[in-house]
Amino acid sequence: MAFTIQVRMKKPGKQKSADLHPVPFELDQKPETVRDLLTGLTVLGVRQYNARRDVGQILACLTKEEIADQAARGKIASGLRGGQDAVEEKALENAIQCFEDGIFRVFAGEEELTTLEETIPWADGLVFTFIRLTMLSGF
């Protein structure tokens, strides 16, 4: 039974909060903990990544609307890729490690979720926000 969640993704300094529209993600099941949420999203991301293959197109074309939408998110890409498939286990290990190391933060509505075993506070209209923190270098 599939379960749909709403997610916003943000990188500090890249977008204005008002411009961040929630994106629906359909998970295999309703996550109960932060670990379940990260697992579901990572597995979905790996499956979607591995499904995108360059099937002989010379050039993928994007519409003006697609370009504007992707630019608002901070990256414009054709969606095609080459190279090897992602490995689900390694991607999940990396996602968990990045969460534990504070590379990104997760919010359920206005509440920050800080541990992997923390229970998700489900409520109507709940939107998750992922904020990727970037390291600054130089002065």
C-alpha cells in the first residue's frame, strides 16, 4: 500500500522559503520513525535514479517552464544520465551517516527531527522540510 508525503528541499542561500513548493513522494509504506522516512525516500530516490537511462536520445529538451522550475530549486538537469546504477545499500548507509553527521536537517512541519528513532508527529497537511547544510571555506 503506497503512502504519499509532501517534502520541501532547501539549501541555505539558494532559494527563498516562499518559493519552495512541497513535492509529493510516494513511499511503499507510511514511515513511523525518522529512520523509516530516510529509508523510504532513499530507496525511492535510488529506484528513480536507476530508472533514468539515456535511451539513445541525442539531446534531451526542456521546456521554458521546466527550466524555470528547476532553476528555482537550484539545479537544471535533463534527467538523463550515464554511468553505473546506484546501490541501494550504499545510498542508505550514506543517507543515515549524513543525517547523523548533521549534513542535513529534517523538519516535520515546524518541529526538527533530531534522532533516527524519533517518532514522526503525524498531522493533517504535514510537510517535511529537508535542509542541506553546506560547509563554508575561506574567510
